[in-house]
Amino acid sequence: MTAVVMDGNGLRDEIVAGLRNRIEAENSPDICLATVLVGDDAPSQRYVRMKHKKASEAGLTSRHVDLEATATQAEVESVVRGLALDDSVHGILVQLPLPDGLNPEPVIDLIPPKKDVDGLTERSMGRLVRGRPGLVGCTPLGVMRLLERYDIETSGKRAVVIGRSTLVGLPLSLLLARKGVDATVTMAHSRTADMAAVVREADIVVGAAGQARMITADMIKPGATVIDVGVSRTEDGIVGDVDYEPVSDVAGWITPMPGGTGPMTIACLMENTLTAAQLQGAFPA
């Protein structure tokens, strides 16, 4: 068996093109995504540049605020507070991690729920838990879009999400268990006993632990869908949580790393920005 490769790059481009078509069809006023970057972390700078590039391709406008690594907590919060009050800004993303010495929690909590395009505030997470409409984290949403695009059956299926972060593991587990998706979800983590046996029961496996190649072929049920979210930088370059080549011989569907969930995170940031504009009445629902 050779797994079907779930092409995140291709689906990202489809989503971005679709957003542009919708915006142009409505002759919409500018929909603005604002990003805030503190410090000079090179990977973060690359991520932000890519986000602005795709925003332009999607027909969005974007604004960026660069702050020195020496910026104080008060200075960072002041910038975010200003963007929150600016009616011309529809989505706000603070690039994480922040430099040592800065607390991200009070910064993130300054973002209004209707502008929280990363889905990270307590209020956004609360809406997700309650099953109420709102903005959902870009990476979990991207995983759901991949499952939809490749017609992966979820109802009644067993899903194992490895990792319990508030950025990916927890919100994705909630999305998979939602009514209408209806997977039976297990959230596995570093304290899970006999991880291999737990994963082997799954029809859908999501690796979101950030442990290089921890998911091996002997852990995968033949024909299962394997989604790789984890990112590790090794001597071999960027690798995921999945031991890709051996696992692809067992799985039915698999995401590559890179080229799978990463592009979908960008696509869903653009999607969330348009959704945020709708929530604010700046774009037709």
C-alpha cells in the first residue's frame, strides 16, 4: 500500500484563490490583517513574510509592526491595544514565541475575539469548548480542511491526537469530536501508557508533539489517515513527528512535512481574516 499524499500546498492555493474571488466579487473595501513581531528571530521573520505574501494573493491588505527584542511588556501591549481599537484592522496576529522576559498571555488577551485570527484568546477557546461560532486556531482548522478536501470519513471513526497544546492538540481534539464531525477522540501525550497500542487503534492519527519521527510504521493501522503537524529541525533538515517513508507504505492517506499542514495554517489564517471581517460586519456573511 502506498498512501495518498495530502497536498497542503495545492489546497492552500485553492483556498487563497477562492478568497480573492469572493473579495473581488463583492468589490469589498480593504480587509486588513495586522501582524506584530517582537525581536529578530529568523524563522518568525520568514513566517511573517509568507503570511503577508499570501494575504496579498488573497486580496487582503496587511499591516506589520516590528518591535525590537528589547521592547517592554508595556510597549508590546500598547501596540496590540492600538490595533484592537483600530476599526480599519480586522484581524490581529502576534507572532509567537515572544522573547524571553515577555509574558504572551496578557498580550494575547488584549485581542478582541472578533479579531483573534489565531484563535488563542480565552474567549475564543471558550467559544470552541461551548460549540459556539467564533474564530478557530489556524492549524487545527487547516487539518479539518485537509480531511474535508480528501473526503476522509470521520463519523464514528477513532482519532488519536498526540499532543495537548492549546495551539493544536486541544482545539483539534474538540473540532474532531464536534457534532457533525463525530469522531471518537483520544488525546495522547508524554504520559500516555503504551502509546503504540493507543495509536494502532486509530483510523486518524495526528502527530502534534514536536518529537522527530516518533510515529513509526508499526504504530499505524493499515489504511489509516496520518496527519503530521509536528516540526523538528534536525541535521537532515525539517522533519515531522511521522517517520514519513515507512509510514507512507502502511497508511491510506498522509501529509508530507514540509508541504502538508504548514501551508494550510497560512491558508486558514487568510480564511479567518475574512471570517473576522464578516463578524465585524465589514464583509457579507
